[in-house]
Amino acid sequence: MKKILKITGLVFLGIIVLLLAAGGYGWYKLRHVKDTHDLAKQVDKACNAHIARGRSAGLFVGIIQGDTVYAMGYGVADKVTGTRPDSNTVFEIGSITKVFTSLMAEKLAEQGIVNWNDNIVQYMPANVHLYVNDTTTLEHLSTHTSGFPRLPERWFPILEQDTCDPYSPLTMQDLIQYLDSCTDKKRPSKNNYDYSNVGAGLLGHILEWKTGKTYQALLQELICQPLNMHQTSILMADSGVIAMGYDARGKKTCHWRLPILYGAGAIKSTGADMLRFLTAEMNATAGSPMARTQKPIVSMPGGSVGHGWHIDSFTGMVAGIPATVWHNGATGGFHSYIAFIPEIRRGVILLANQADEGLDALGQTLLTKSAKISLY
């Protein structure tokens, strides 16, 4: 028996040694990638494979390396027409909207209209009250440390009224009633990150209440017009210019409408516009509103959170590249991913018309490759 246990122990030890050796070799290869100057071909192969595996009906991919840009559409924007997506095809970008909302707040803060450290209560109109004034600030909303849940459980029956377009039945009165009795809200804490659509959406409404302008007007005035992003809006749902959306099984689904909380996920945009946005973010000068949104504020495992952005330090440590600034987004029929490495001016934008989380892994892979391999 002792001999058998000894042999078994040696076998397990051998397996562990082999796994460590394989892991070490993989880590070495990841950090020592040779520049083969064929990233464009590798991107083409990876994206075609993504489509072939049924992970998305259509896909737009944009990659920026310094001043070099790669933009390509794959698959179809609509399975009926067979139209190929291009840089002018409109996609729902989902939660990437949160980056825009925080940038709008950052620009208003620069103008002295709002202050990140202000209590949110002071921005609420007379008919809106917070259950407990727990000193939640605008910064808490932007960094997901406000204590608000992702969504209130009491809204679940409302969201289930239309499973294809779940947010459409919600009204401003639903939000007002929730805020007035939000017993599920925790105290705000920089040590308690909890991703919240309510918090981000509330930030968008606060900007409206403070300025007297609609979210759509602020979006155009503060971001879209200065960057010539003429096809970016919270409107356009069900219009002929937007790609058809498909669920994770590839079944046609609804475009999402967000009557409230649009600051959390209502923006639609194109590859061309998102490349303009990505370029501006990567080229942001120190101290500018864009640069300030990228600054780490709240630490979390593997990285940190800024105003709207997530900062991934772990992947960079493993792959031997600088920290990545990123966000993703998802609706019932779309998925999106944006990420960049400010230090070396590398960035990617992926827009897909199918709700499949595998897009994040594809985007991260392409960004990591773009840090090591030239497009051409």
C-alpha cells in the first residue's frame, strides 16, 4: 500500500511539474511575441472564425495603431437582406453608454456646473427624494460604489412584461417611487464596487435636472458635435439604418428602448463614429476631461475603476503590456467592446449584432496582439 501511495504521489508531482512547465512556457510565449507584421490577416481569420462558429450574425472591427487604422465588417447586418455591416452600420452599444455619461459629467464639472464630490440629493428636483440621505456623491454613481443594486428587484415584474424589450415599460414614476423607498440601497463606499445600471442611469438624469437639457441634447453638444460623431444618438431605434439584433441563439429580437436610465445603456453608434471616439480617448491630453475619466479612482482585484472606465492591470502584467482601459456593453440583440492602451496608443472597437459575451474575449485577444504585432 505504501508503495502504491508513493507511486501515486510521484505521478501527481510529475503532472504538477508538467503543468507548471507548460504554464511557464505559455507565459513566456505570451510576453515574447515576434512582430510578424500580419495582424490584419490574423484579425481577418479570427473574426471570420467568430462568425462561422455562430457567435454573431455580423461584426464590425476597428483597430488603431498610432495613426494606422483597420476597419472591416464581417457577416451580415441583417440575415434577411444579407447586407454586410460596414463603418456606417448602426449598432446598439449598450453599457459603453456609461463611458459617455461620465464624460459628459466630467465636461460639466470642468465648466463648474457639477462637482463630483457633491451629494446627489442637492441635484434632485422637488418631486424626487432619496429614502436615506447617505451622502452618495456623483463620483459614487460613476464608479459603481454608490450602493445602488444593479437593478431593483421590485422592477423585475415590470421588466418581464415585455421580455423582448424589457426596459420599455419603465417610467420616470417607477424611478421616483424606487428612490423614495430604496431599502435595498447600501451605504456608498469606495471599498464596495457593485456594478449598477441604476446608479449610472441616475447620473444621466442628474445631468438633465441640473442643466435643464435632455440627455440627447447634452450628448450631441458635449461629445458628438465636437468629435463629428453624426451617427451617434439615443434615438434611431427601429429605423432602417440600424442593424438587426439577434439573441444568443441567433434568433431575431427587438431593438431596446430605454424610456428611463438611458444614461446606462441607450446609445446607438457606428464603427466610424466609435473609431473617432476611440482616437480622441487615446490622444487625450493630460488634464483634459477625457484623460481625467481614465484616471484610476477605485481599486479592485486586477485593476481599478475610473469615471465610467474600467482599468485592467492584470492582463497587462501577464502579457507584458501596459494597463488597458476598457468597457463592454450588451442589449438583447447586440454586444460591444472597446479597449485601448493609452501608453502605446493601441485600441480596438468591436460591435456585434448578437448578444454573445464571447465578443469580450475576442476583443481582448485582438488588443493584446495589436500591442505586439503590426497591422501590416
